[in-house]
Amino acid sequence: CTSAASASRTLHLKKHELFVHSTETKEKCKICGKRFKDSTAVRAHERTHSDLRPYVCLRCNKAFKTSECLWHHENRSKACDSNTFKCSDCELQFEQKFHLRRHYLYKHTNQYPFACQSCDRQFKDILSFESHKLFHTSGSGYLCKTCGNIF
């Protein structure tokens, strides 16, 4: 739907303008008065004033005040007692969840979620897809019609 796509782009533009270009702060912390650009940010900040830790690591049961802290713990930190992510199909272990997801996508699935609209070639990850799209926009390189490689 064209109007839905237009509305989505308008929303993204408004968020971009608010967070990147505006100094306007509409929301205020009820406890310390610090001001924020949106209600999500002020709610996350208000949790820093309490002992509430609703985000729990499923591997070590450590609790965090924000989803960002939990994400960092699960994906980047080696602080977790069980600091490896094990592949359920082949038992390989990874220190970061991202590496496990990438391994699983490439080794254990036939999913190609990124499709080029120009040539119908499909890709398993966004980086390969974005790199491929440069071929169409830059005009440089030659595409092998047999294997799809760009030279």
C-alpha cells in the first residue's frame, strides 16, 4: 500500500529529526527531573532509580535494569558463568550469540532472506546483499550469469 509506505517513511523521518537534529525534550523523569526526548527513554531511565531488574539472563539468571544491559551481557560480555553459546545441531560453541546465529544460518539452514530486486539473486546476510547492490548502482563490474559472481 503506497499510503502505508508513505506513512512509515514519514514516521521514520520524524523519529530521525527528533533524535538526531532536535534538542527538544518532551518527557521528564518523575524522580530527578532529567529530561528526555521520548517516553521510552524516560521509562528506562526511571528504572535506574529503583532496584527493579526485570531483564534476566536465561543462562546465568543475572538480572538487569534495562534490555540494553541484558543484550550487552548476552552478546558481548564474557562475565556470564556459562559464557558460550552452543549450536543445537552440531554442538559447536561460540562466545557471542551473533556468531552462533551466523553459523546456524550458513551451516544449518537454506534460508536466503535477502533478495535482489534487480537480478533475483538471493543472500543469507545483509552485508553480502548490500555489497551486491553496489554492483547495480555503481555500474562497475561484470556479473557472471552462470555463478552470479561479480568481477
